[in-house]
Amino acid sequence: MLYTVSFYFQERELEGAQESGNVNVLAKEIDKLQTDKREVDNELRRLREEQQAMHMQSTTQAKLDMLSGQRKEQQRGSYSENVREINPFV
């Protein structure tokens, strides 16, 4: 029985040594994954900034279009008012 317990502990130590060898490989993988994550995070930040800029540009363009439409309406109104002043029967 003592032999099996000792053998069990030796086997566990061997597994631990093998795992520690894998630890180095896993550490390298973790470093690479962290680098990849940083790159993805940077790309996501850049895309969000671009999206925000596009939204701002779209909002600004919509406001300009609304103002332009209001000016055209005012111009049409003044044109028809001017015509009525010239010819009240129109």
C-alpha cells in the first residue's frame, strides 16, 4: 500500500512537471491573445470614433437640409406675397 501511495505522489509530481512545461507554452499563448485583444480593442475604438463622426456629420447635414427647406419655404412665401402686392387679384 505504501508503494502505491508513493507511486501516486511521484506520478502527481511528474504531472506537475509536465504541466509546468505547458505553463510556458500557455503563458506565450496568453501573451499573444492579450496582444490580439489590444489590437481588436484599438480597432473597435477607432471604428466607434468613426461611427460617432459619421453620426455627427449626418446630423449636421440633416439640420442644414431642414434650414435650407425652411429658407425655400420663406422664399416661396415672400415670392407669392410679392406677387400679391404687385397684382392683388392673383
